[in-house]
Amino acid sequence: MKFNRIIQNMAFAALTVTALTACEGDVFNIDADPFKGQTYINMTNSPISTYLESEPDFSEYVKALRYSDTYNALNQSTSGVSFTAFAPTNDAMQEFYSRRGVGQLEELPASYVRSFVLYHTLSDSITTEKFITKSSVTNLTGDVLSVEIDSVNAGQATLNGEGQVIEMGISAYNGKVYVLSKAMTPLVETVLDRVVEDGRSSIMVGAIQETGWDKQLSVIIDTTTVEGVVMATKHFYTLFNVTDATFAKAGINSLADLKTQLKQRDDRGLEVDSLLREYVAYHIIGNMYKRADFAGTDGALRIWGASAKNQVFTVQEDTLATDENARYTLNGAGEKAQFVADHSDVLAKNGYVHELSAWLPVWEPEQATVVWDFADYAEIKGIVPAEDYQPAEPVSGSEVRYRVANASCFTYEMGESGTKNTSYSDIDYVTTKSYKVNGETLTANHNDRIVFNLGYMGSVQMNTPTLVKGKYRLELSIIYTTTQSFMRQQTDGNGGLVKITFDEDAESGEVPTDAHKAYVSPYTKVSSALPGIYSSTIIEEIEFTETAAHQFKMVVLDPAASSNNKFSLQFDCITFTPIQ
């Protein structure tokens, strides 16, 4: 197939486009078009919709633009506004109709076709040179599209593992066109929708509905007002699904059977309704993770907290497994389950669904190492643009930062004297590059960090991940920059002294034991003048007497936090290592 490279002078319609402020926002405000129903003449090159209409092999996609009232919007040429359109060919559109079980465009609701168009559109003009360097892009529905460049076939790529790019970067007046030989399926379904539509999990769906989780799993975004500012918060979930056939293998053939099984196994005297709520919440995580995200380093066992209060599960990867169904094992020392590969990593609008090979009852494992990443919260993920949150690789160019102090995972107070540091706000999320120290390449956990800039006597509280009861040694990893040399050498202040407590009583300030409190100057432990990532033990031994998440509080006790404009605390993670 050959596409016409000559962009002819043609008439096109202009209109106003409202900025996307949330994934529910009206991106193309057609009703605000002052030229609606008219022809606006512009003697410059063709904008995107007009260009597509001039090419016969896009006639079906042009029909979609008109049917969804997005044709004029994609022709918009206001200064500073441009688009990238991933345009499916006619054959790609017909294949998409077949996937959706319809014979023609008009059998689909206009609202769905609108989502389809927005899903295939970016609010920026991306050249081929830039596109081939990207691992992901964000579209007009706020969804992240993964980009996999074809290393064999020049000019080709795969979007979200589905859309097939066969030609890149065709220029139009107001952006670029990328040709698709296979269209993408827009994300309009929630994680619960995915399970319901699959039709094989009536017991799990019934349990989710009876416990009220159906309402929560259906939330994509909500808004709150903080200090007069309207904040949009995205919600993300990972749902472990159990099919009716898998339940049947455990002798569970109905929701009533599931309740009976849970009651028979309980030795705590809980009511069956509470047991059902716990079981459902045990299969839900309050963030979105692929299967590969659950793996520990080099196959190490990793503990994960579930939405069920004080309950955790383990995941271990068999790095040598040739069968994808056997690669990841959950609760391997208990009643284990594995991911069913063909029905896992199912992407939804608000997360991922993974099918399990067994019903996975609630179980408490032995202690294992837990790495608490200061940025690993759904609330932070909802603020930071998807392409910058926990990047897969260390940053190769400039690090980027975003203020995340409004994330509900933080409760904080600025010190009365404030801060002189203008490089960071009160609490920032910052992507992180790699460092070389003494010949060793060091990277931050998830290639990011949280920077606290709270001033002298400022404080912050956060909840740790759920930890299995027992004794632990705590190690703090920080990022050290050359601007903080005064902290390492203590030429001004006391090396970033902080008071750290766990489970402090809000009224009395008391902690359960002396081991739940420590005074730490982490930057005095930096062993080299070279910038890098450094770790040091902050508590030699602490015992938690119940399996739970714990309240972490930090108070800044270094006066330089309010007087030195280079002062900041840049924390990566805390590692909890079991002590037997």
C-alpha cells in the first residue's frame, strides 16, 4: 500500500479544544466550535482529518471521526496545539469490528467510538526520531500506551502489544499520522468489567458484589477539594481472579460453598460476612501491577500486602521455568497458586486482572525481606504522569520532579521556620539516574526517590507495607548529591539528623519500645564524596508483635533544614531484613 506524501491545500474547519484535565474530561468540546456547520477556509497544508479524508484507505476511520463528532477537533490548528494520530487502515477497522462482534461502525455506540478515537490520539506532535526512543506514550484518554519498536522491520512498531504501526510520522499541518494495520481496543472496562465480561467467574463476582467491592473496583477517578483546590485522584487496582472451574477443584461450587469453606477453616471466631470480606480483599491490591512486577531480585521470595487488613502473601519467581504458568508461585509454602498466563496481565482502565490456578485462601507466611519504596503508593501514581512514574530504566537525561505533598499517603507539617531550598517543594517525587561509585553502577529502587524539604522541626507520617510479625533490621537507602557535601561533612548542621519512630502514640508521643525510636544522621554515613546511592543501618533490631502495616513518623532535627538552601532529604527506600 502506498500513501500519498503530497499534502494539498484544502479547506478545513477550526474549533476550540478544551485541555484534558482528567481522563473523564471532555477533550474535544465540539459544541464550542464557532464554525460548526460551516467551512472555514485556510490556504495552508491539510490538517489531520482533512489529510486522512484525502487518502482512500482511511475512509472507514474518517467515518469514525464524523460519527463520534471528533473530525473538526482533529483538524484544530490553534497556535500551540498539535496531535499525533494513530490511524487504522480500512482493513484494520474491519478487523476491529470483527473483534467487537459487529459488522459495521454504526452498530457501535457513538460514545464508544469517541473513546476509540481519543484512545488513538495524542495531544502532541511526535516525530519519528522521538517516537522510536520512547517506551510509552500517553493518549487523550489518559491511558499509557506501551511502545515496542520492531528491530527487524524499519518503520514498524507495536502499541500496547496490540496496535501494529506500519508507517511512521506522516506530516500534516497540525501534527503527525502513524498508520496502523491493526487497531487498538480502547480501555473503557474496569477490572471488574473484565471479569464479568469473561463470564467464567460467577462465584468471584458474587463475592465481590456481596462485600461491596464492586463499587470500589468500578471507580476510575474521583475529585476532592483540598484548601479550595479541586484535586482529581485516579484509582488503580490489581485483581486476582478465581474462576468457577478453579473453585470447583477445591470443592466450592457456589458462593454459599465458599462461605462454608471459609467458616470451617477459621479459628478466630469471625462472622462469615467478615471472612468473605477478608477473602475478597486478599485478592485485591491497591495499585496496578503486571505479573513481572511481583518478582523479587534474582528469584528471591517477596512479601506483598493485600487490601485485607494485616494480611500478606508471598510471590517467588522461578527464573528457569520454561512454562509461563509455572513461572510465578504465590504462597508457595502454604496452599499455593500460580498465575494462569493466558488470562493474566489483562489490562483494564483502572488496573490489571490476573487469573489464579488455585483459590488462594488467606494465609500468613514466615518473615521475609521487605523493601519499602517511599514512592510506591497508588496516591503518588495518581499524581505523577504515567510515563515518569517508576521508570523501567534509570533516567538517561534530565531527572524530572513533581510535587506530591497532596497525596493522601502523607500526613505532614512544615517547620515553623520554613525552608530556604527553592530547588524542591515540600515533598517531591523525582526520577533518578544511575550512579557509578568505585566502579560499581548503582540504581535506586524503581529508579525514583522522594525528596522531603520540610524545614527544621518539620514532620511527615506514612504507613509502611504490611510486615509479618517478628524482628527486623532496618536499612535506609538515600540519594547523595554534591550539593549536600556540607551534610556529609557536618560543616553546617548535623548531617540531616532526623528522629524516626514507629507506631508513636498521637497524644503522648510514646512508642511501644525504645527500639521503635531512633535518631539518625543518614548523610554522615555516606562513605564517598562521589554522588550516588548509599545505605546504612538505622535500627539494628526492632520487633513487631503483630502482622500489620505500621505508622512511620520522621521529624527533622537539623537546623540547616531551615537555613541552608541546599538542604534536602532524598530517600529511596527502607529494607526490613528478618532477624531469626
